[in-house]
Amino acid sequence: MSQRPAPQPGHAGATGPPLPGAPPAGAVDTLDREIDRWLASPELRGLVRRFGGRWPAGDLGAVLAGLDDFSARHWDFRAGAERPDAREPALDPVTIRLVRAAADALGLVRPAPPAHPGYRHLVVLGGLAHACLRRVAYAGHLLSTVEITGEVAVLGSCRPLSVPERQVLDAADVPGCATEVDVLDLAVRRSFRVAEPAEEDGYDGGHPHHSWSSRTYRRAGLPAVRVLAAPSSEPDRRRAHTADTQRFWAEHVRLRAGDRVLMVTAPIYVPFQHCDALRTLALPYGCGVDTVGVDPRLAVSVPVPEPTLTPGRYLQEIRSAIRSLRALHAALPGR
């Protein structure tokens, strides 16, 4: 029987506690300790106090539930909307400094390099149009620093672009994109200097939530590059989210126990998307996962501006990390 790999250290940026790593089979207590270590950050506790809260009592599950409830009341500025439509709270200067210090300590600010010199797969997570361009460009840089023995996977969905996204692309003279996967595909063609896919597959379900596509590019001297648009696992309710794209890719690539996966996103999303990957990839498949944020100093220049990361954005993604940790904890065997 295949054995799961030894724990792999997660990345939490240049400072602060490391994120939980992929646990060996049956090592539930190890993952519990790593989750608790991340939550024990004094900056996070100080942030809860600043917003009038008390640290939840009880075991780890109760603490995560309490922090989820608290953050829903104080740090959820989306109210079910997409991230760009979240409101920005009015905060005083002292609170703003505490928010930024907590975000830095928890690994949402500064990018960290990959932990290992080689991986089986390099996975780029999609997002808004500007993020798609930036993350794919950074993946192109990473191929010069780490060895990939499997494939590069670029994951998104058939989500239509919003008006602000199209305006950003128009201003940057990036034409012809109507969906998230269109932007990812264009970014792959530019960053990896490929023209036409060697293989194509997909399904038009008549609605972006039901549809999927797969395009694989091949070029001498590079690993295969797959651009994958996933369907939603709840198409009547929502678009495909990060966990949907990760699971869909794992099924396509036939992810195996012992595979080591390097994921690329933005630094602000590293904690929550890393913990999502542990839940959707490491636990069911027994693979190792490291997650890194784009380093703008090393990414190939892309013709879109860096987004403004406000205190409200950081609070929202600290909440996302707490929710992802809670979901990971609940998914452990025996919960």
C-alpha cells in the first residue's frame, strides 16, 4: 500500500508561524498542533481584542467555531458578494496598524520562495483578470528555479469577466478575453511562448457553472502546461471556487500519494488557499503541498497595475483563513 509523505512545511510568508503541512497517514494530532500554532499568533489575539472580542474557550474545534462566528460579525465585508465588491470599513489609525501587523505576522503580505528544489506538479490558481496574468507570469519564472517532473496546471473557470476586469484588460491592451479561463489561456501563450494546444477537451453545459474545458500545450524543454476550467460542484448556487478547481484537476492528472505539489497564488490568499489544498488534495490523495505567493520583483512584467490591498481586504482574508482552517479541521479523520 502506498504511504503518505512525511509532513511538508506550509508557507506563511517571510514571518510568523508556518502554515500546517500535509500530514502523514493518521497524524491527526500533528495537524491539530499546527493549526493551533498558527492561531496562537499574538497579533491575531490582539486583533480580536481590538474589535471587542474575547478569545474563544474550549478545544480546537470550539476555538475555530468561535473565531469563525466572531470574524463573520466584524471582518466580513463581502456579505455574499465577490471580493472586488466588498465594502471598505472605516478604521482608526491604531486599528489599521494592528491589522497590517497581523496580516504580516500571519503570512498574508510578504512572499516566500518554494521550500524544495523540485516538485511533481506546479499549480497556478486563477482569480481576477489582473491576478491571472501576474500568477502565470510568476509561474514562468519559477520554472527557472525549481524542477517540475509532471505538469504545470493553470486552474480557473468559465466565469464571465466583470466590467472592471474588462476595463483593466482594455487599458493594458489585452484583447479578446470574455472569461477567466480566456485570460489564463492568453497568459499561458504569452508567458510560455506557445501557440496552439496539442490537446483539447471540454463540455459546454449551456452555462458557465456547468461547463468545463481543458487545453494542454507542449513545447520542447518545458513540462506540459494544462489550462483547465472547472465546473461548479453546486452549479445551481454558485460559480466554481478554488476547491472545485483543485479537485477537478486532481481527477484529470490522476494525482498520486507521494506527489509533491507547488501552488501559486497571491500572498494575501496563501493561508486560506493552502489550507483548502490540504483539505481537497493532501488529505484524500496523500500528496505534499507547498503554497507560495507571487513575488512581484521576480515575476515577468505584466501590463496591469498592482491591486491596492487595504486593511479591509486583509481582515477579509484573515477571516477566509480561519474558515479554511475550520473546514480542514472538520475534514480530519474521526471528526
